[in-house]
Amino acid sequence: MQGQTGRDRESQETDCESVRVVKGKEPGRETSENNVTATAGPGVTLVASSTSIGDSGTALSSYLSDGTKLYQPHPQFIEPQTLANRVLTFQERWFRDFPWLHYNPSIKGVLCFHWSQGFSRQPSFGQRADAAFISAGFRNWRKAIEKFTAHQNCQTHRHFVTVTAHQLNPISVQLSSAWGKQQDDARHCLMKIVSSVRHVVRQGQAFRGHTDDSGNLYQLLKLRAEEDDPILLKWLTERTTMYKGLKARNEILNIMANTVIRAIAAEIRSLPIVQFSVIVDGTQDVSGAEQESVCLRYVDHDLVPHKEFIGLYRVSETTGEGIAKVATDVLLRLNLPMSGLRGQSYDGASNMAGKYTGAQASVRRQQPLALYVHC
């Protein structure tokens, strides 16, 4: 072609190369709907969908009529621009450099995805805007890079990029994600605290020292956090009392104690012949309230005897009948049958060992095979 400059010939060669593709196959694109993640503008990432067109080049009208999803087909399906001395085609790299470009086959032009969506909801913004990027469609490929760059840097475009980003990731979702992260961190730290409590209890150590921060529990948590746990270290720094106070520790200990007691009861119930004995003794706490300590004694599958402490229980009255009710109530709570009770042991007090009104007599009236042994 006469009169063409070297730059024009290079542009034409590039344009010709851009349409040399196998029919029905788009390089680097799938023929089904796929998610596309692209930078929609300065500091904003847009997650949208991209659908390619089949062999016929016919757009999916039901998909495009929705108008809410980004559509970027292969340039071979975009209308070229015919000039007096050459034909210019849309370049595929423009979709990568300006990922907000959205092709509308009904108007045979490209739009700004954010403008086309934003101005439909806020038409007052479009009074001074370029209609080519809103509804008319842009087709001047000769000045494409110049116009695309100017549009991307305008204030209105950046505004609607931010609006789109907020729609894709609204404040409620961001708050929910942050709250979920806090819950995950709290759960992680709680498990560390529970395992540390278990270690201190297993070793028979005291939780507190002269102050809370000098106690065994806090120092163990601090050691574990400084070694390889930044989440726990941050938790100890910002929330010094959460899950480490007296109330929380007692609740953790109660859960552990109940788990151990249930395991003991389950082992007794699993014996080929369920037989066990109960040991009860009374004392007063520092407030003067009467409480009874209850232990269970049994022989396991390997004929090894066990004597397990079950707990301390307050009694409303210290009569033989009241103490017997405590013993039978413990067996009932542990789902241990009275038919398996073969022995009972108390001290020599009359309310315990009394032949007629003692606790042992009351229990034997319910289970005659439960022999009394003085402890």
C-alpha cells in the first residue's frame, strides 16, 4: 500500500496477526464460563466472570442482557475499524492493560464496565461524562490507548471503581470476615489455655503465684507464646484476663473433671461382670459446711484394683439417711446400677456405721449384697 509509513505497516501487521486463530478456539480462554480476577483500577481488584463465544460468534444474549458481568471475548469477534487506507482491530492486550473494558455486541463497541453499571444507578453523574463509555460504545481503535488511559485516570472512573469494589465486598461481609478471624484467634488461644491448664493440674502445681502474672499458668502460656505462637502472644498482650480468670479456670476444670468421671463410669460399665464398691467419708470445708467425699473401687479386666476419687458433695443433713442418699445419687448420676454394688465403706461414726439408722443400713435395705467394711 502506497503512502504507508513504517509505523502504519507495523500496526497493520499486528492487526492481521491478532485475528489468526483457529475457528472456535480462543487461545488462553475456555469455552465455558470462568471466574476472572483482574485489577480494575488503581488499588482495586475486580472479581468478575468472563464467557467466550462459540463458533458462530453469536453472543449469549441472556448473559449479556443481565448487564452485571464483565464480558471480554477474543478480538476476532469484536468489530474492526475501517479507515481509508487500512483496517484496525481491537488488541487482546488491551483487556489486560485496561481490565474494566466491557464489550457489548449489540452496539458493537466497548464500554467501561463500572460506568455502564454506575450511571444506570446514579444518572446524575453522567451529565459531563463521555457517552461512548456509558452506552454508545467506543470504536475508535486508532486512539484507543490514549482514550483508555485518559478515562482510567479520571475521577469519575475511580469513584465507580470504588463503588463496584464495595458491591463485590460489602462492609457487612468485611465485618463478618473480621469477626470470623477474631473467633478463629480466640478459639486457637482457648485451646492453648486448656492444654496449659491440663498440664498444670496434671503436675499438681498451683495456678497462681504472689500475683496472677507470676503464677504457673501465666508463665507457661507466656513461654509457649514467645517460642512459636504470635497469635497467643498478641492475645496475652491485649486480653490479659480473657479465659485466664478464676471463673474461666474453674469452668475448664469442671469440664475436665466431668470428662474423667464419665470415663471411669464407662470403664466400670464395660466390665464383663459389673461389680464395684463405694467409699464415703465426711469433713467440713473452711466455711463449716458439711461435705462428703465419694470414691469408687473396682477391679478392671486385667484384675488390677482401682480406687478412684469421684468428688466432694454437700449434704443437707448428716443423718444416716442423708448420707445414704448422697451415695445412691452419685451412682444414679453415673448410670451405675445398684445391682452391681458389692461393698460400702465408712468410718465408725454412728450415722455412718449404725446398725439400724446408719448409712450402711439404709444402703443394704436397697442392696443386701453391699457388705459394710469399716475404713
